[in-house]
Amino acid sequence: MFSSSLPKLQESNTKLRGLIQKFGDRAPSREDAFNIALEIEQSAGEVHFQKFVDKKGKSKVEEIFEYLNSDDKDHVRRIRSYMSAQGIVCRT
């Protein structure tokens, strides 16, 4: 599972390094910041992790990861809800 995810995780890390460079001297706009946050939350690593926690026949460790993942999903929902309430355009 993890070895197949490595290229996507490397891609995500490269993108994050680019964002750090881009916004190192100036903060992103509020809209950009929220959309970047959503993109990170929904990144390739997150998608692969989701596949892991959705599988059947879970061990105790997998059940714990599933619980933690539900918190991540809730975080995405709360970010989207806040953006909507504040009139921030969601691009993802």
C-alpha cells in the first residue's frame, strides 16, 4: 500500500515546497489560503490512506486509523462550511 503511494506523496511534498517558496515573503489571499488547505487535506496521501481505512476486516490498529480519518473528514467538512458561510469561493 505505502510503496505505491510513494510517488504521489513525493509529488505532494514537491507541491508543498513550491507553495512555501511562493508564499515565503507574502501571505496568500484568504481565498487562496483556504483552497490550499482543502487541497492539502484532500491530497494524494489522504486518498491512499482513505483506501486503507475503507477496507473490510479491520484490525484494532486499523480501527484506530479509521477513527482518526473520520476526524480528517470532519475537518474538511468544517473548512468547507466555514468558507461557504464567509463567502469564500471553493475551487476544489
